[in-house]
Amino acid sequence: MGGYMDSNDIKKYLKSKDEEEKLFALNDIMSQSLSEFIPDIIDLIENDESQIVRETAVDVLKNIDISSYYDNISKMFESPDAYVRNAAIEIFGAKGEEVVPYLTSIMDHKNKEVRKLILDSLVATGSEYAYPALEAALNDPAPNVKITAVEYIGALQYTKGKEKIMEILLQADEPMLQIACLETLSIIGDKEVLNQILNYFDVEKGNIENFYKPFIFKMIGYYGDCCYLEILLKYLNYKNLSFIKEILSALNKLMARCKIKSLEKEVISFLKKIVTSDSNDIETKIETITILSLIDFDGKEELFESLCDSNETELLSIVFDTYFKINKDKAINILNKKIKVSTGEVKEALINIKEELIGE
């Protein structure tokens, strides 16, 4: 087939039952940027039985001028078909900044699900001009729209929404909305926000409900200072093993930032049990070993010497690095012996550790 089809042939091919003919027509439309066929293309997206035709139709709309048909495409948000709704997001998102004014203008749509999809589309544009619309959506009466706005503000690190999200958190009675606020504030918050949250949830008295704990611990890790150490340690116990990773991660960040070099014997004993227990995963052990590497305590050399026996490659680097600082000669001696008897990934990891420690 040479050259481009005329409009009549394109119309005919778009209505054809043959998949190849529809694809030929769509290719011609995109090549010539023929916007007048947009209603027909939308019909294919909504109703065609061929997935490749539907996907090609979406690609066409992403690549031609749709400015005269924004209303047509926004009606796709109301489709019962998730593919069609997501296609509308994808199409608007591909247009970037140019569609932001239009999408913002229909944010008062009566359907709350449509309002949420409009937010998705605004974020998909990648334009900073969409941010004020996200902030405005924090006042939406529908919880799902408000949650979406809160989550996007966190993901985009849009700090201007911080005060409003704090206000929503303190007034909200839906746990999912509160959790969304906590997650976002853990990203864009600060020490002042942290203090308000600790007071609101009565954290010092140990009254936090379990589903809020991971986010509060995360915030303490990011924004707390030395005076928050006692709060974290209050929750470092067997009652909170479900949140041990979050607690240890927060403790790690707090101690490194505040240069804390000592902990109570009871705390050290608990941390030792975490490291030596077979029931804890590698990530938990690494967080714990990192904490223990930061502080001085009786038996530190013996503990790290025993940990050198591990064959967990993820642990070996920090174990030998710490033990090297405690007793350089003994660490190298153990490392050399271990290299001789090890094989595979463990041996390779040990060789790399030796190179990092002594350059050999």
C-alpha cells in the first residue's frame, strides 16, 4: 500500500473487522496527526476486541494533538472498564504541562472516583504546575480523593502541603487517612511535626495503636534527636517484635546522627539476642550489628569475633569491618583462615572484604 489513505478509506478501515486494516488506519492517523478521527479512536479503545488495536489507539492519542477533544477523553474516566480509565490517565499524562489547566478546571467533577483519576492524570504529567491542584484536593470531601492527594504530596516531596496534612491528621477519624498522613509526613515533615505527632498519639506513654507504629518510628529516625532515644528504647522489647525492623532502623539513624556511643546493658543484651537468634532475618541482623558497631560495651570484641564465623555474605562485610577496628591483627588472621576453607560466594565475598580492609 503506497502513500497515505484518504479520509474515507481511513474511516472504512477503522470500522473494519480486520485487525491489520485497523492498525494501518491508526498508523496513517498518527503519521499525519489527523485529530478529526479522535472520536473513532476513543471508540476503538473502549470497544475493540483486539488488545493490540486498543494499545495502538492509545499510543496514537499520546502522540497527536488532542486539545480539541479533552472533554471526549475525560469522559473515559467514567468507563466501567479499568483499561479505558487507565488509558485516559496515560493519554493525559503524555501531554505534560499543556493539559494541567484543563484537568484542574474539572477537579470539581461530581464523581469522586473521577476526581481521583484526575489527580492521577495530573501527577502523570510530571508538571510542577499540578502541585497546587494536589494541595487543593486536600480539601476534597471524599476520603479516597484526599488520601490520593496526601500520598502524591509525599511521593513528590511537596513540602508546601505539610501544614494542611498535619491539620488533616489531627482531625481525621479514618485510620487509612491517618496512615496516609503519617507516611507523607515521614517524608516531608520536620522536628516540629514530629513533636505534634508524638503528643497527639501519646507516644511516651506507650499508647500507640499498632498500625501507626511503623510510621511514627520512621519519623523518629528521620527527625528525632538525642532526647528521642528513650522513646525508641521503650518500644525495643519482645512485645514489639512485629515492628523490630522499623525500631532498629530508626535507632540506627538516630544514633549515627546524634553520635551516641553507649546504651544501657539491658538494651545491649537484647540486641545481642537479636543478632544471635536464628529466627531473625538478615536485614534485622544487619541493622542490629550496625547499631552494636557504633557503641562501646563489655564483650564487644568477643561478640564480633564469634560473628566472623557466619557464612551469611550480607553480614560479613560489617562484621569484619568492625572487628578490624577492634583488633586488626586478629581480624586479618581469622579472615585469612576463613578464605582458605571457604568456597563459592562466601570465599569471593571474603576476598573482597580483605581487599577493602588492607588493599590486597
